[in-house]
Amino acid sequence: MANRLSVTGGRVIISKAGYNAEASLPDAFKVFDSAWGISGLIIARGVVNVPTDVVSVTIPFPQQHYVPYAEVYGFYDDNKTYMVPGYCTTNAIICGWTDYNPGNNTVPRIIDGQLRYIVYGISQ
């Protein structure tokens, strides 16, 4: 699994899926780099409570004119935190984890009933 966030020496880099966030990564594989001549912003962030038997959830956020980058994390019953699979639209994160398998043969359960999310935007 790629390390998609790097915060070092006053610089923040967020990479695209499958690429490690590092200063030498070409811009084409980055979602955000604080060294760029633009500023990043957080559109939305928070915690969503979900019942343990739910296998998908939609997290709304304010409408954008583009599809932003978002991350959703859950604390699972194997005592680890995982990024929850899903996709983003212009106004929501759609998450589902029925096929999610972090290294064993069973589908893990979200044990604290919460998903943590953050939606990143970029403004010129």
C-alpha cells in the first residue's frame, strides 16, 4: 500500500492512488503539493456514525464544480485503521466495503461505528 501523504519540512504532498508521496514524485502523480503556486483547502471533514451491519455509506459535502480528492478511514476489528474504498462525486463520497479484505479471509467490521473523512480541494 502506497504512503499517499507526506508532511516534511513545511511541505505537504498528497499523491494519487498507488504512488508514494515524496518530493521526487512527478507532478502528474500528485493530487496536491504545497510547493505548487496554488493553495489547497479542506472542503469538508468530520466523523460519520455508521451501524456495524452497514456495508456502504454516502457522505455528503458542499457541491463543487469538479470532483475533489477525498479520504475515508475506519478502525476495524483487527485493531488497525484502513482507508475505506469508495469514490467521490462533486458533492458526496460513496463508500462500500463488502469486498474489502485488509489481509485475511473475512470482511472486517468497523468496531467503533465511525468513519473519519476529509475532502480536499484546490483553488487557484
